[in-house]
Amino acid sequence: MPEKDLCLRCGKCCISELGGIKKRCPRLFLENGVWSCSIYNHRLGTTAAVIHNRVFRCGLRENQEKIIEGCPYNSIQKIKPPSS
Ligand code: SF4
Ligand code: SF4
């Protein structure tokens, strides 16, 4: 995906939030000032967090609807055609 070149490795999209509770995915780790995923090649579909019995699964950032401050994917989402 060319979009992944835009990632700033801030790690914010690996934090799930529900009802005021935030949980960071246990696969996320900081190395040399950037955040990395310990299972990057096998991450999609794995459980990133469970909050109030809701399971959050790892997925592609471009499929997330949330706006994250400073994330280049925000603008990619804005130019996506509306889903039917
Ligand atoms: S929020 Fe955006 S910039 Fe930050 S790690 Fe996720 S995709 Fe990369
Ligand atoms: S598994 Fe997904 S949510 Fe967890 S650190 Fe890796 S990329 Fe982030």
C-alpha cells in the first residue's frame, strides 16, 4: 500500500477507546523514537484490545473512520468516495 509510506509512526491508531477507557495494543513498542508493531506482517485481524467486552481488532488505518491529530491518513479518508 503506498499509503503506508505516509505513516509517521506515532502509534496513536493502535490505541483503542471506549467509554472514556483507553487501551494500547500490547504489540506496540517504542524503538529509536518511533512506534513499531511486534507482529506487523501478521497483525491484521488480531485482537488489539478488549474494553467493556468489545473486541477491537487490528485493521488498516485507511479503513478506520476516526480522525487522529496529525495523521496523514485523515486526508486520505476525506477524499474517499462515500460508501454506498
Ligand atoms: S495514527 Fe497515522 S501516523 Fe500515527 S501510527 Fe497510525 S497511521 Fe501512522
Ligand atoms: S497489532 Fe495492530 S494495533 Fe497492535 S500494535 Fe500492531 S498494528 Fe498496532
